[in-house]
Amino acid sequence: MTGASNTYILIMAGGVGSRFWPKSRNNFPKQFIDILGLGKSLIQLTYDRFLKICPNEQIYVLTNESYANLVQEQLPSLLNTNILLEPSRNNTAPCIAYACYKILQLNPDANIVVAPSDHLILKEDVFLEKITQALNFSSINDALVTLGVQPTRADTGYGYIEHKKSDNHSNLGIREVVAFMEKPSLDKAQEYLFSGKYLWNAGIFIWSAKAIQKSFEQYAPEIDSLFKKGNDFFNTIKENEFIEEFYPHTPNISIDYAILEKANNVYTIPADIGWSDLGTWASLYAVANKDEHENSVNCSIASLYNTSNCIIQLPTGKAAVIKGMNNYIIVDDGKILLIYPKNDEQEIKQVGKELAANFGDQFS
């Protein structure tokens, strides 16, 4: 059974969150925003959650160099040496390899949880129970474990995990993974939902440092050989210099493509944890509190007339008077005002890019 002394957490916090534009911008992405109105940002909520799993000094945050100050400001108790900075955005496989190889040099018996910084988890007790279950399993098995979220609807915005309904570990609530499926069409999503063999891929992984290194050796040798060059530098004053020089040469590839879709020792634990990846305004609207007209409003000074099914986000102290709107996203971040049909929210990322291209990077 694993113990807290061998448990390490990697919180991934390098994303831009462009689908939450204009609230989430390049210089202040969504993981650092109190987007739920709880008085804490998403990364603060994630960090606090994992303090219940292991000591502060065994929690690492992986982020882009440009967000180092934000992490320090928002997580003042996190050790500066535990903020791992990516000099380039090369997707999740290289940043996970960097952290896991570094931790392996610290503790060969390390057991690691990898989690995004910007997800919502409403059932925290169940989440912590499932994480502990996964850690116990990965500490004694050469296994790559993922938490699979029990689907509640036929959602086309998530990747899916196909699993065996029964195998050698099913009595433990752990299922062998058959395949990772890309975001499906609506028909496919409905098929997945009714079959009972598919889970949402939440991007939360649990494995031993040895198991993940072995997987990189086998399936992503280019990444493996690069980070093995760092073994003499990790956890020394020369680590940053090594990362600055070598990290940008890693391939731009996700952990799913690099490892999980190829490996034959992947398992999932079905988990009903009240999860959302909060990837879009619609996903935030789905979990937000709403008034009697199904409006989600984050400000206290708002007069709404004949307005329904809207999400309205304004800066503190700003008042809103809105009439005749239905099913709209209305966001004012102080510099940009967005009024956009909720049904067309998949266009918002591109709209933000076009505004920045036409009028300057201060809008990106």
C-alpha cells in the first residue's frame, strides 16, 4: 500500500484557456481566475484539494515560464523549487516526462498523480477516495491508471475511454482499458452512453515513476533519451539551464498519443466525482447557479428584462441593464466586451484570434 511519503502530485497549469476568451487571456489564463465566484481561482482549489493527499513539499506545478509569477502569487506556500517552468509549449507528454524523470531521481519509489489545474470536482470526498485507490494499485503494479468519469449525457466535447466490463481487477473497481476514443459525433456519443463500456477521459493519471519511465522508453524513445540526459542535472542548480537548452527540442505531442494509446498496461477507475473540465462557457453555465429565468449572473448589480438562459460575467462594481436576450454569453473583462450566442460558442476561440490579428496582441 502506498504512503504519503512516496506520493507526489503534478498539477499542469500551462494552458491558455482560449475557449474562455475574453475572460481567459494569454497573460491571465482561466486556471488563475475565480471563474466560479468562490473566492479562489481554479488552481487554488486544485492545490487545496491535493494537500489532503500529500505534503506541500511533494506537490509540483508545471507551467509556462510566463506564468511563474502568477503561480507564486496564488500559491504562496508552494516551494519555488516545485514550480517547474516550460520554456516552450510542447503539449503534455514532454512536461509530464520532465516532472516524472525529475521525481524519479529524488525517489525511485515515487507514485505520481498528474492532474489539470482548471477542472471542477464537486464530489471531493469521492475524488480523494478514488485517487487513493489508484495510488494503492499503481504502487504494486506496473500500471498506468486514469480516472474515468461516468458519463451523465451524450457529450461530444469529451474524449472517451473504452474499458472491459470485467477482467482480473474488476472486483477492485479497476477496469482494463481497451482504447481511447476521440471526441465523437452525437450518434457515437449516444452509443457510448448506452453501452456502459465508455467513460469520459478526465485527463487525470496515476502511475509510479518507474512505470511511466518504462513507458517512455518503449513508446516515446525520443522523449526518453532527451530527459535521461538530465539525470545528472535534475534537482541541482544546473536543472534550469538543462531544461532551457533541451526542452524546446522535445516533440509537440500529448501524453495520450505518445503513451496511453499505445500501451497495453492502461487501467481506468470509473468515478462519479461531479466533474467538469470547464472547457467552455457552456460547460461553466451548466454547473453554475442560476436565477428563476435560468440566467447565471456573477454581479450583484444587474437589472434584467425579458432575458433568459444567459451567462453574464462583469468586473467587480460594474452594473448591467440587459433586455431581450436569450441564450447569450455576455462577458465584460474591462477591456473587451463579448456578446455572443451560446449556440455559437465554438467560434469564440477564432473570434479572439481575429480581434488580436486586426487590432493588436493586447486583445489575445
